Amino acid sequence: MKNKNGYFDIADYFENKHFLDQVFERYRKANQNHISSDKFDDNIDYLKDKFYKFPKKDGHGDEIIQEIHINSTEEKLKPKIGVANTFVDEKNIVAGLRNTPNISNLRYQNLVRFLKETRKNKADIVAFPEFFIPVEIFSSLVRYAEKNQTLVISGLEHITVNNYSFNFIATILPFEIDGKKDATIVFRLKNHYAPVEEELIIGNHYLIPKPSTNRYHIFKWKNIYFSVFYCFELANIAHRSLLRSKIDLLFAIEYNQDTNYFSNLVESLTRDIHCYVVQVNSSHFGDTRISQPAKSYNIDIVKLKGGENNVTVIGTIEIDKLREFQRKKYSLTKTDKTFKPLPPDFDKNEVIKRIKNQ
């Protein structure tokens, strides 16, 4: 499905509105036995709004930012965020790339134990690293998110189709409709494959899908505005600058050994975008962290490396406090040492929109 320039239009299929429209139709068919067609038709706008809402779609040259609102009538402004300190085995990455994923009973049971331990922490949001899970057992993460009403973000192992190796990130957004729990899943194709990843794909005789348009999301879930980037995407200054003033929280999902470089990027991001940043890397590389736009001695709420056992570590962020700081001029915040001063041209109108849950 390539266009005339040789780029993959399959990204359009996954990113365009009809992708979630098709999901909603499946939900409708799955529930037609206990929800009458008349009742469904009478409440279709209400149900769709629970599943997803597209308030706007901004174009910036070859970049598109799609806003998606889910569960937006509730608020969770002091969320507990769990970062997964777990080892991502390169053997599993290669096996997934070659369409021979490791879905052994041992790996599945390890995942089950990991999720049981994670549940004990009662996190509102849980983030896993890049290449964390093959699509064949991804449903376990979906069930966890739906059952516990926990927002889950994770990288998938490569999915190789027709000789092209796709790297998707998944955001699982839970919600509840009339007492029934469910979740909306949004997949996004990686915009920029890192050079080492390109070498791995090409060295295994596969091809790299290049989307014709770079796509990103801004999600609103329980009045938390956030976006999800892969590590190498963050290296694009122009792309990350599109988020300035518009988000409370940025997730950086990684499998990356260049921790010094990306540590500097995260510390810059917290100040330039002026938001909380959650970076999740494989435990043997480290620098998994929850950071805030504060002075160096106070920038990290959580910071991890190493360990042999799978563990999820919790940190709490205060979105309401950050927004209150951002809506004021420097003259009112210069004695407040909680956060660093705002960057130039920070748009306080976007902050007011977030405060008003718009």
C-alpha cells in the first residue's frame, strides 16, 4: 500500500478516523444481543463520546497532531504513575522481527506475575518500554487496563507483513459505560526509526515502512493532556516543539543505550515544553524516570536502573499545581521554587483550556 513517492499509506489506515469508527462498529455488533438496536441508535452519540472524540486535527507541513478525547468528563489531576523496570531481551526483539515471537508459557507466566505485582501498587497509569510485548499476547495488557481501569502505554515487538517491519506503540485508554468496563486502543506507527534499528531490520532482509506524513497524538483522558513519543522521535526538535503549551505530560518509550544523550533531552524537554516527562527504558540500559520542570536537584521524582526482577515503581505528579503555576506571569511565580520559569512564547490560553477541561 505505497503511494507514488514510495511511502506507506497504511499509516493512514491506522491513523485516520475510520480506524476507531471500525472499532466502534465491532463494539456495536458484540453487544447487539443484550442492547437493542433502538437503544443503541438513540444513544449512539453518547456511546461514541465515551469511546473517542476527535475535537481537532492540526496540520503543520508534513506533521499531523490528532487530538483524541476519552473518558474526559472525569478528572485525575494527581495520578499515580507506574514505570516498569524490566529487561527487554534483544533475542526477543529479533525473534519478533522474524515473525517467530517468543510466546512461550514461561514468558506468559512471567507477564502474568508482573501484572499481578503491578496491580498491588494501584497505579492510575502504567508505562512499559519499547519492544516490551509481542502482539500475540498483547491482549493481556488490554485486559489489565480494562479490568483495573488503568491507562497503559507500551511498545510492541515488530510486526512484519509483506517484508515490511512495523514498529507500533499502543496506548490503551480505559473507560466505563453504565457500569460496564471497556478500553479504547490507539496504535501509532513509529515516525523515525533509529539508525541501529534500521540496520537490524535491513540486516535481516526486511524493509522499513516510512509514513508519508508524520503523525502524533494529544490524548485527553480524565482531564490529563498527554502525548507519547518514541525515543528517536524526541531527537527531532521541530516535532517535539509542536507540543509546547498543549500537554501536561509526555511519555518517552525507549529501547536505548545512549542514556546520556537522552537524559539531556529529557531534562531539556521538561523545561522547553514545561511538562512532566515519563521515560521508560529497558532496565539494563536504565534512566527510567519520572521528571518534572524543576531545578536539577529536584527534577527526578523517580529514577531507575538495573535489577533482575520485574518491578513497577510509583511516582505521583501534580498536574493541577503545574497548571496553576503556568497560568501566572513571572512576577507572581519568581519566588515559587516548585517549578522552573516558563519558556518564551508559552501560550497561557492553552493552559486555561486544559484547566477548563476543553
